[in-house]
Amino acid sequence: MTQTQAVLALIDDYFNLAYEPKSRDFNKVFHPNSLVQWVQEGQLNTLSSPDYAALINGRPSPQSTGALRDEAILSMENISDVLSTATVRVRIGKKLFNDHFVMHKVEGGWLIATKASFEVRMFD
């Protein structure tokens, strides 16, 4: 599998995790030391990987609520043989997000090390 194929597979795993987290292995998508960040009301918020896993597993999944699935890769770049970045669009329930990933190849596999997120819009 090429680097591009491996990174695309990781992003697809992320999309599946976002839609139905309880049926997915969080640790196959996010590194245990990963950080998730977003700005809300002018303040930078940061969650550790365990805290983010608890957050997404503690809310109803978009699949369980019958929410539409809307996701796309907006850009992707292989920086080196162990570093890639991507920007994706993903709808989670009534919110549409743009997420920017920093992904590293660690111990032979690709994982998201950093996720920076921005809420693009809220649906009715």
C-alpha cells in the first residue's frame, strides 16, 4: 500500500468513527498522545486523546439519530515519508466541521496526531 493509500484509508476510518464511534476502534485512528483543538468564543480549547474518545463515545452517534452523512477530503499532502496533512469536511449531527489533521507514521501505521477543528455551520 502506498503512503497516499494508507493516509486515505486512515481518513476513511476517521469518517466511519465520526459517524458511529461505538462500532470503531478509536486507537486505530488517533495516537494515544494526540490533541484535538478548536476555538470557541475566542478561546482555544484542547482535549487529550482519552478525553476526546470519552466525548465522542458519550454522545449519541450520528448514525443512531439518523443524521445525514456528509464528508469529503478537501486537501491532502504528503510532507515526508512519515508526515502527512489533510483538511476534511465532516457533518456530525446538525454541525458541519472542517478538520485539519497532522498524521504521522508510527510503528508502521498511520495515526492522527493533531486535529484542529472549525464549525462551518449549524443545520436546523
